Amino acid sequence: MSTITIVGTGNMARGIAARALAAGRNVEVLNRDAQKAQAFAAELGGNVTAGTVGQPPAGEIVALAVPFEAAKEVVSAYGDGLAGKTVIDITNPVNFETFDSLVVAPGTSAAEEIAALTPANVVKAFNTTFAGALAAGETSGQALDVFIAADNADAAAAVSSLVSDGGMRPIVAGPLKRARELEGFQFLVMTLQANPAFETFNWNTGLKIVD
């Protein structure tokens, strides 16, 4: 049974952990605070272990379930310790002070900036899924689509397998530079969620390609 390491103990970490457990994976959760990691692991139950950020990740896949700046700090601190790993970047680099723009420059993405800091194979995934829907594995009775962007085919396949085994549909959108569009589009979706004009949007919606 393969293992996925999740860095973070927030709502997105909980959602990813739920799907990973549903997929039959072992889960390791890491937090800078060991007690928080242990409490989070106990809440999740199942095949979940806990540790602290900085220890070697047990997982072949490492999901960075933390904000963009923290994700950069994590991969920088690990350095070559992530070599050979598949690292999932879930971040949306939104300027949360203004909620009116992204903080990355045009022509790049959070995923590409993170990839420049690590020898790992970085995959963009789960940035278009909200935490509540991810924990449930569906929204409005429909399985979630998870959009994936990666330069390494094996890394994309590994994340696609995790997604499909967790009851969702993986859609490989292309190379890592497609993260630019995924991040920009999800920023638009987030502004709609926060818009009081759309009363039924409650941060549990999902992007779906209907075929």
C-alpha cells in the first residue's frame, strides 16, 4: 500500500486525506507543531501517522496543503530531500488583502515558482476543488473533476491514480505551465463564491466538464 504525505492540517489537508484514505492509501500528516499533527491524525483515524515538518516524508507523493508562501518555504527547507518525490501544489496565489488579483507575475504560476525551488516532480492538482466537496468526494451527487498539470508523465500518472482511486475523475490538462490557467480560473470561481449576488454558492461547488 503506497503512502501520501500531507503537509498541513487545515481543511484542504482534511479533504485530501479523506480521498487518499478512500483510495486505500496510507496517510502521513506533517505540521510544524507535533501535537497538532497527532491530534489531526487521531481525528482522521485509519492508516494515518503524524510527524513534524522537516522530517523525511514517508510518502512517494507529498501534498503541500498550505498557502503559497508557506509551500515555497517548505520545499526550500527540504532542498534535495524531496528529490525523486512527486509534490502536489494545491495553492491558489490570490492576493487575499485585496481579493482582486494574483500575486504571481503574468506568464508564470505558483506551481512553476515552487517547481523552480525543488528537484521534485511538481504537479498542480486539487487547486480547483473546495475543501468541503473534496472531503465528500462529490458535489450535488456528481463525482469531482480534478484538473492536473505536470511536466513529468509518471508524476501525472501517480496523481491521476490517487484521484481515480479516491472516487474522482482526473483530467490531465497538459504541462505544468497549464497551472497558469488553472490558478486564474479558480481565482475567478473564488470571487464568485464570495459574491453575495450568488446566494446559493457556498464554497462547496465544483468545476465539471460535462461530456
